[in-house]
Amino acid sequence: MLPLFEDPPPDLASLLAPRLRQLAGEHIYFGTSSWKYEGWMGQIYTRERYLTRGKFSQKKFEAECLEEYSKTFPVVCGDFSFYQFPSEAYWQRLFASAPRLLFAFKVPEDITVKRFPTHARYGPRAGLHNETFLHAGVLQDAFLRPLEPYRDRIGALIFEFGTFSRPAFEGEASFLDQLDAFLGALPKGFRYSVEVRNPEFLGPEYFGCLRTHGVAHVFNSWTRMPELGSQMALTEAYTADFQVVRALLRPGRVYEEAVAKFSPYLHVQEPLPAVRQAVRRFVDRARRQKQLAFLFVNNRLEGNAPESIAAMIED
């Protein structure tokens, strides 16, 4: 049994790595959402590796820490791809930096945002209709084609749809009609998954759409979504021959609040027993079904993703 830690252990990696390798051997892959967290130093990362002339180098750390990450975790979720279409050169560097690692990637928001938010980072596109929303051709040319050489290293691709306001669609059926056509146009060869943040979507029509195309529902813990345990209790929610879980936030909490409360993510500050138990039950189910599963935990869930995972996989 892995012990629970009130304070960060000196080397959490040495405790996690063998257990995570064992689970990966059963096709159950645990990882984190992103990886460039200096707060994991002494747990997952070794500060001495990132010294330049005796001083810690943030640049060196961000460029090289993924290789050390891969000594503990078998998979990672790349959130960065939500904000851009990475270049072929970027993909080449990323996959070469950690040759043993599997990846999941969020598909760029250019595909999943119906209208760009009124936020400064969107520049002149802020508030405008997105002409590439659910555009399979753009996705294939700008994202899937550059990833094709690394297809065997990609556990899943995630289409994350933020909360749609009522004016965004005439109704759920309108969204599902577009989603159905989009999923039907996607090329084979990748594992696709869909994450929605409108709880009213979690019904037979939505799950049926995903099942038709062999696409996984992403069980996600998020502000306005039902708790993970409630989602996982829906038998119709298992829509593919693989499963994806993203433990992101405590339901009821907004992202900005979690960042302010938990950063720099040194250790767990707020254990969530219900989330941990739901994940354990999910893992037990995947084992019984002998089903491929990817589970990603975010620092914003409890304060420190590696410690959260350690608690979730304790015997």
C-alpha cells in the first residue's frame, strides 16, 4: 500500500513509478495534465538536473523535464495544443524528448469553439463566429497530418467543448447533428474522445452519437458537470473500446479560484475522497473489462497531481 502523505515525500517518483508501470501493463495509464511544474521538484523532478552554472534554469527545466517525467508516468495530456496548431518541427522535438512516453492531446480550440470568447488573447477574433468550428478538413490538414508519423505514441485525442450558452445552438439536437457529421468525416487511425461541459447533454442522444462512431466520452470533473462518480454510473456513457478520464476541478469551483488557491502546486491541500473513490471504482471496472483506459489528473483538482494519483492508486 502506498502511504498517504501530509507533506511531500522526498521522492514520490520512486513510489509511483513501479505501481504505474504495473497498471500500464494492464492497459490502464495514469498521467497528469501538462508537466512543467516547478512545484513538483523533489517529488518527480530533481533540481540538480536543471542547474546552469550552479543556478536553477527555468529555461532548461521547461525544455528537458519531460524526459524525467517519463521515468515516472507512462502518459501525459498535452493541454498546450488547445491553443495552437503546433508545427511539424515542434512535434518532432516533443516526441524525441521522451521516447518512452505516450501522449493525449487536446484538439485546438479552432475546431471546438463555436464563437471566440471576448478575451484579449483572441485579438480581432474576439466575439466572432468561428468559421472552422467542427471543420474536419482543417483538423486533418493542420493537426492530424503532422501527427500521423507519431500515431502509435498517441493514446487519445480530446475534443474539449466549453460550456455552450443557450443562444449558441437552437438546442442539443443542433449540436449533435453537427457533431455527428463531423465525427463521421474523421479519418480512422486515431482514438477520438469528446469532453462536454453542458450537463444537460449527458443523455441517450449524445452517448448514442459517440457510440455510433466509436468515440469515447471523457468523464470529466469540472465546475458545472456532475461528479465523476455520477457520470461513471451511467452505463450508456461507455461508448468506445477505450475510456478517458480527466479529473480537473472540484465541481462547483471555477478554474481561476483553483489556481489562486493551489499554485505553485507543492502538495495536496484539499483531498476529495469522492473523486478518489470514483477513480478507484473506474480502475476496477477497466480491469474486469480488460479495457484500455487513460486517466489524467490536474493540479487544480486537489493541489498536487502526483500526490493525488498516489492516493488514487493505493491498494
